[in-house]
Amino acid sequence: MRDNSPSFYTTGGTLPRDAPSYVVRRADTELFEGLLAGRFCYVLTSRQMGKSSLMVRTAARLRQQGVTCAVLDLTAIGQDLTREQWYDGLQNGLGRQLGLEDELEAFWLSHQRLSPLQRWMLVLEQVVLRKFEGNVVLFVDEIDAVRSLPFSADEFFAAIREFYNRRTESPALERLTFCLLGVASPSDLIRDTRTTPFNIGLRIDLTDFSFEEAAPLADGLAGSNRVFENWSNGPSTPSLHDSNAPAFRLLERVLYWTGGHPYLTQQLCHAVAEQLHEVNAQNSHHSDRGAEVVDSLCMQLLVSAQARVQNDNLLFVRDRLLRSEVDAVSLLQLYARVHRGRPVSDDEANPVITVLKLSGVTRSHAARLHVRNRIYARVFDQGWIAANMPDAENRRQRAAFRRGVVRASLLSGGIVLAFAALGITAVRRANEARRATAQSRRYAGQMDSARKLADFARLAAVKETQRAQMAEVKLARALVNAEERRKYAERQKMIAGAKSVEAENARRETNEKLRDSSLAQAQASRWSGPRFSFARLRRGDETEYERSVFFDLLGLITIPLSTKAEQKRFESAKARAAGEALKLALETRKAFFAAVAAQEGTRYLEQVKSAAEASAELARRMAAAGNWPKLNQAREQVFYAEATAQLARSMQSQASARERLVRLMGLWGEELRFTLPERLPELPKNAREAVDLEAMALAQRLDVQGARRDAEALAESMGLTRISRFVNLLEFGVHDNSESPGPNQRGWEIEFRIPIFDFGGARAARAEQIYMQSVNRAAQTAIRARSEVREAYAAYRTAFDLARHYRDEIVPLRKRISEEMLLRYNGMLASVFELLADSRESVMSVNAYIEALREFWLAESDLQAALTSGSPSMSAGSPGGAKAAMTMPASGGAGH
């Protein structure tokens, strides 16, 4: 039986479980089967998608299967609660649902020594599961309410995961499962992925109605068979596949607009049913107007200007887009791309895309975002996006201001034209009177002109003489300046040459050290070789010859230890040489940043000087005309003088910073014509994280490696000393003696020293002491490296946060103030002095940002030094003049 009454549809709230307009979707089967199997399920989607209706219907089906169900609405518990009150509200709601209020209350009060979470878990495990033998399903609706609690709810979700992890140990927990429903993403609810239950649960996606799924809704439109009887000549009861059936034609047109959105579809079908009910009551007939009726109702109820401020669904989508936690500009720009049909991938890790999906304005299809339906595309169009951009109000105010200026200009122009006409008439009359007077004075004027012409010629001659004298003075000054510049260039050439020689000497000294260490290593790997002795002795007529060859056995045995020790020393020398080279490179890098910052600061100070000069000149002219107080004029003049002096100091600081860079690079002659970038590099998007910085420093720093190699070399030397403690002389010799006359004597001998009085204890103790000193130095070097890298990172992070604050907060605010001041000046609400003062303050803010950016890059260089070669002095590469170049004079013109 068909029902075409408006009450067939439900346009708000949760549908009853036996509602005829309930639409069964794939989610109904997935949720029911998942919970029946004991799986943890969650339904997280936008509002008015049928979550609560799905929960009520699924709970009823589960109860028919003997499953105990309880529904907990978190909004009913409250938000401004303590942790104790919130968990107590959970157990009270559970007790009312299951008829266990007394048992749960008694258990709760008897375990007050436990935390609220522990009591909540014990209530479920020791009371609820023991009371009911079958499966227990807890539906937690409006789960996004936990985001408004004054405490973190991470432990609540961790407890759900704990129940699932303990199922292998406690079989009773297999009968307990949860279903979470709400408007949020898993990352909004819990941050720690290690304890989240969402990565072990079953996600249920609520999709829009398809035409086949929405077929039951056509029953409420069955009255269209009578009203639109000319649409079809088929049977009175249309089937789903009968595309000509009037009810299904109406439903198809409804879905054309709503795209199958549950709430919008129910609401539009309800409005169409009401319209049909009224038409049937009037017994009127309309043909071929079904689509027009649906379109008209859709425009009136869901697209019109009134609907945009009254419809609950449209208001929720609007507020979700404009009041979300993400950046509004990024959100609206991304939605604008989706609205234009541009491809936008569905990235669940992107918080902006998550907000778009949870607002309901977009849906995901084939891994790309699309506007959910034509209603949203009409309501939230490109015009709405532009009107709700953060600077839209400013644009509207500027447009209104321009219209007011145009109107005022037109009115003022009319008045000026009227006065001009009157003035022209008066001027003509005055000219006629002046002509008569001028005729009588013309002859006297001719004589006076001749006299003035003679005076002018005399003055011109005097001026030419003075101009010639000034040219001579300028020529002399130019010659002096040229001589001074030549001498200055020669001095710079000598300084650069000396620096180059100094760098070359340092390089040679480093190479000599490396060469000595390499030769020592090569010498240690070679055996000293045998010793040969020859003696000739005479005794009377007898002559004796002695020939001996000795081999240093102890030296041969200890060659591996000696070679290893010298190799460690060579590696230490290489690490120190590389460290010195890195320090020079880092100092040059810091000098480069300081020079660029000084150059950029000087450029902005020139703008300040120009603005101050214009302001001072204007003040002088106004004061000369009597329209400006002397005090204000003096303020403008002193500010101009201070800006000029500050610019001179800045130019000197810029030259000093550049010369320091020249000295570090060892340049001279034609090489001095190099150019620097106009601006410092931009601030990185994100600061470097302090992850394993100390470990990186210990692994990469060359001074730490050098100290470690020194300790290892001394350890090898100490081992050699211990080996030769008792026997430090061990030689093997072969002898061949001959006597004349007489036969030859041949034999061998072993020579070693007997430690009767010296057992080598002093030498071993001294070697051990030297080794311990090296170990302590290595440990101190490591401690210093850790401290320097922590200090350098703290300075780096502070400089980054400060520069980002200037870039994202202060400079944009200054820009907005300048724009507003310009609007006020165009509307004659602000004076030119206020405009110039605001311009100076804007430049001061930009200079402060340049200073902060410079400090960041210097701190970043110090951090690199602390991680590689050892942190130099924190003031290295930061000449005092560079900072002075960035300072600004106090703003003048107070009280303008």
C-alpha cells in the first residue's frame, strides 16, 4: 500500500526503527555483520547522513539476535566536567540502559581508590559481562564530543584497544564490543597511533542514496499518478525498472538535485509530497510539470537566500567551513579547485581535506574529491567563496569607500563649476579695468625695464664669476677624492694580499703537519734493519778479525703496534685540518649573511631618508606659509637629520661587512667587483627538529674525532710500553771471527737487558697517566660538543620563531595598517604627515624582520658549526656594525 501523505517522510532527528521511509544501504549489512561477529566498528562522517538512524535500526536487529545493546549519547553527559564526573556519567547511562543502576553505583563507590578509567573498565568486565551471558554491544554516539572536554580522552580509546588486546587472555572479553559514531576523523579523536583502536577496527562508510537504494521513497510520491497522469500510460503500480512511472520520475528529479544526500532527499521529497497533497485536495490536473515542481521547490527551500540562513543542513556546512581549526584561506582555495572540477586527490592525512569531507560539502569518488550534489554547488559557489575569504570584508569596505568618493567628487565638481563660471565673469570685468590702467603705465615700465636689464646683466656676470670659482673648488676636491680612492684601493689590495698570504701560510702549515704525521706513520711501519760491526785486532804477529750482524727482534715484534698508533695520530691530524677548513668556510658563510643583511638594511634606510626628506620639506613650506607650528617643523627636521646620520652609519657598516667578507675570501683587484644578492634567503617552511642532535654532533664533529683518535693512538702506545716494560732490548747476533794463523770461529748470541733495578714501572705509569689525560680530554671535548649543540639549537629555534613571528604577524599587520591609512588619506581623513609617518613605521617593521632573518641564518650557521667542526664564538661573523645598520631613528612628527 502506497502512502503519499507528507508524514511518510522524516525530515529531522532519528528515524524510528520501523519508519517506512528508512533507506537500507550497504552500511546496514556491514555494521550488523561486523558487530554480530564481535568486531570493533566506527562510523565517522558528516552530520545528517543517517548515523543515528543506522545505530537505532542495527541495535534493534542485534537485540532480535539475543545481543545485549546499550546506547550512550556523550552530549547528554555534558562537557564542563572533571574526569571523575565524566566516567561516572558513562556508568550511570550504562546502568539505566541495562537496568543495573544499583549494582553499578555500588561497585563504583566501593572502588574509589582506583582511577575513573580503571573503575570503568572493571564495571564492564566484572559486572556487565558477568550479568549477561551473551554478547554485549555498546554504541557510543556523538563521539566527537570528547574534543570539547577539559581533559584528554586518549585513555578512553586506549581502554577500548586494551579490551581487544586482552581477548586472548580473557575469553569473556570476546563477548564485549564497541561501536563509535560521530562527526570527526580518527586523528581528531586521538593523536597517539600506538594506542588508537581505529587501526584494528572496521570502518563503516555511509554513502549517499543510489537510485536503487532510494526506491522505497517513491511510495510517498505515489499520488503523482493522479496529478501527473499524462506522464505515463503504464500500470497504476510502477516497478523500479519502469522509468516512465511518475513517482519514480519525481524521485529521479529529486536525486538529480540532492545527489542522494539522506537529509536533503527526505526534506525535498517531503516538500514534493506536501505539494502533491494540496494539488490532490484541489482536484486539479497538471501535465508534464513534475520536474518544474521539483526544481521550484528545491530553489525555494534549499537554494534561495532565505534557505541559506534558515536551513539547518546548509548552516552546518557553512559553519564547518568557516569556523574550522584549519587555515580558512587554504580551505576555501582547495574547495574552489574542487568546485571548478579540478582534480584534487583524497588524502586522508591532509587536515584540510578532512574538514571538507566532514563538512559534507564534498565526497570522495575514485580517490578524488567532488562537490557532493548540485544544491551545494549552487549554494556554496565561487561567489560565496570569494565573499567569505578573510579579506572579503576589507574589499567590500574599499568598494563602498570608492563609491562614496566618486559621489562626493561629482557633487564637489558641480559646485566648483558654478563658482568657476562666476569667477570667469568677474575676471573678465577686472581685466577690462586693468587694461586702461596698464596703458598709462606702459611707458614708465619700459624705462624701468631697461634699468632692470642692466642690473640683471651685472648680476649675471657676478654669478658666472662665482660659478667659475666653484668649478675650480670642485675640481680640486675631485682630484683629492680620486687620490684618496686610489690610496684606499691600494690599502685594500695590500690587506687582501696579506690575507691571501696568511691563508696560504695556514694552508702550508696544515700541509706540513699532515706531511710530518704521514712520514711518522710510514717510519713506524718500517723495520730499523740489521746492524753490522767489523773489528781488527793485532797481538804480536797474530791478527784477529771480528765480523758481527745484529737484528732488533723487539722492534720487529712491535711493528704492528707502532704502525697502528702512528696511523691513529695521522687520522687525528687529518680531522683537525678538516676542522680548521670547515671553520673558515662557516665564518665566510656568516660574513656573507651579514653583508647581505647590511646591504638590504641600507636600501630600506634610503627609503626612510627619502620619506623624511619629503616630510621635512613639506613642513618647511607649510611653516613658511604660516600653516604649521614651529615645534612640529623642528620635529620633522630633526627626524630627517637623524635619518641622514643613520643612513651614513648604515653605509659604513655595509662597507665593513663587505670588506670582512672580502678578507675571508682573500679577494683583491678585479675580484672585488662581485655582487651580492638583493635579499637574504627566505625563512624555511619548518624549523629543524631537535632529533638526535647530540648524537649527530658526537658522530660528525671533527674535534671530537680528533680527540678520539689521539686517545686511541695513546692507547696503542701504552700497550707498546707495557709490552717492553720488562724487556726493552732484545737483539740477535751472528759472529764470524778469524785469526791468522788459525781456523775461523762462527757462532751466535742473544742480547737482552735484565731488569734487576728497573722493572719499567715508572715508564708504564707515565704512559698510563698520559693516556688517561687524553681520555679525559676526549670526554671533555664530547661534553663541550653536547653543550655547544644544545646552546646552538636553542639560539637557532629562538631566532626561527622570532623571524616567523615577524613574517606572519607583525609585517602583515603593518601592511594592513598602511592600506587602511592610505584609504583614510584618500578620503581626506588623515594628513600627509600621518601617511609619511606610517610609511616610516612600516619600513622599520620590515627592517626589524630583516634583522630577525639575519639572526636566524647566523644561528643556523652556528648550529652547522656545532654539528661539524666545533662552535666558534657566537659573535663571530656578526660584526657590530651590521646590527647598528639595522636600527632606526625614533619616529618624529609626534602629535601630527
